[in-house]
Amino acid sequence: MEMQGGLEQPMQMVLRVKHPSSLGGGGGDEEEGEASSRSALSVFKAKEEQIERRKMEVREKVFAHLGRVEEESKRLAFIRQELEGMADPTRKEVESIRKRIDTVNRQLKPLGKSCVKKEKEYKEVLEAYNEKSKEKALLVNRLIELVSESERMRMKKLEELNKTVDSLY
């Protein structure tokens, strides 16, 4: 909008300068009109040059900003790449460990069931073993009693027989 306003002002001056000379009829006015139009034209050119300089300044500022933005963009890309590089080994190791944990979990389930089953079987077998051990102990005790009683009875019988033999002589 500024540039448009800057262009309109010199054009209005040119029109004003030409307008009075075309209405009047004197030759002196014509020279004066030409001088004014030259002056208006030089003002117009000066304004154009000023606009052009301002345009170049703005363009230079924009390119300077673009250069800085590009540098910052490169730095940010480098930082992002570094961050991703730092996260990758950890993430891969974490994923690997999680997979191994899942695998071990799958292996643990049947082992746990088998362990519970074996513990139950072990308890049942242990109970049966203990019962048989008690039964054996009772039988061994009974056998010892019987053997002891048998020995005692035989010794008694032998003594009776020995008395009987001694009484014969």
C-alpha cells in the first residue's frame, strides 16, 4: 500500500502541472509548465529510486533472515538427528529385552504348571513313602518281637531238654 501511495503522489503533481498550462494560453506559462513537469518528473524518479532502494533493503533483510533460518534449520536437524541417534540404541535394547521377557514368560507358564503338578505328585509319593516306611517299621518291630520270642521259646525248650538229659544220668 505504501508503494501505491508513493506512486500516486508524483502522478497527481504531473497532472496538476499539465492541467493549468493546458487551460491558460501564454507561452511563458508553457515554459514554466515544462519546468514544473521536469521538476515533477525528477521528483517522481527520485521517489521511484527511493522505492527501489527500500525494496532492495527489504530484500536484503529477507535474504539475511532466510540465511539465518536455514542455519537454524540445519542446526535443529542436526540436533534432532543426534537425539534420534541417542535414543535408538536404548530403544533397540529395550525392545530386545522385552521380547526376551515375553519369551521367558511363555516358557515359565508351562514350567509353573508342571512344577505344581510335580509338587502334587511329590507330596502324594512322599505320603505313600512315609506310610510304607511306617508299615515297614511296624513289620520290622513285629519281626524282631517274633524272632526274640522264638529265640526265647527255643532257649526255654533247650533248657528243658538239657534238664531232661541231665536227669537221665
